[in-house]
Amino acid sequence: MTLGSGCYCGKVRYEAAGTPMLRAQCHCRPCQYFSGGAANMFMLMPVDGFRYTKGAPRQFKRDDLERAVTREFCSDCGTQLITRRPGLNAIILKAGTLDDPTQYGACQMAINASDRQAFNCIQEGLPIYEGLPPR
């Protein structure tokens, strides 16, 4: 599977090739900030299949957190594109950046549900984890 993706204004584009490792929604408080309040719909894709094809994103990483993630986004329109987590051999893609969002498929689980807001819906029957799932 090869996914074409990019930001809202089109200045940054990327391609992700390979088999998705996970499709999930995250309800943690930081994801709420970056999504504008909703859960973050994401998919894990292999690092070696990922590349930017147009433009270059800005990066943000909190200096005050141990093992902080690096978030990459368009500096013009602000679209969150990917997240890189230390120790995770995958790219965390934001589902809303896909050219064809139907390629996301079905969500497999909801994580960090302990931070979920009352207005965030989780599909009935979806496995729910209060934190991260067991490895």
C-alpha cells in the first residue's frame, strides 16, 4: 500500500509505503490540543517507506519532557502531518492528511481513554485502553 498525503495548503507532501502496523485513535490530552479537541486518528507505517516528496515540515519537540515526541507540521497552514516517538520503529501518520481518507480503513482500538472528553465518541465494540495497550 502506498499512501499519498499532505497538508491543507499543499506546500508539504509525503508518501508512505508499506503495510499499516496499526490504525487507532488516541484520546490523550496532547492529541486533543493538536486535533482541536477530537481524538487523534492515526496509523503506524514503516519508517523505511516514508519520505517527504514536496516541501519540508517544521518540527516541534518539548524540551521539558523526557522522551518527548517530535511533531512535524506545515509551517504555513499548521496541518499536523506526522509524529516521531523515540524508540518506535514507525511513523505516526495523521489520518486527516491522507489524500484518500478511505485508505485509513477501520480503527482497531482507542488508546489513552482515561483522558477522553465526554464529547469524544468511541465506536461500539472497539477495544478501549485507559493508557497504552500491552506490548
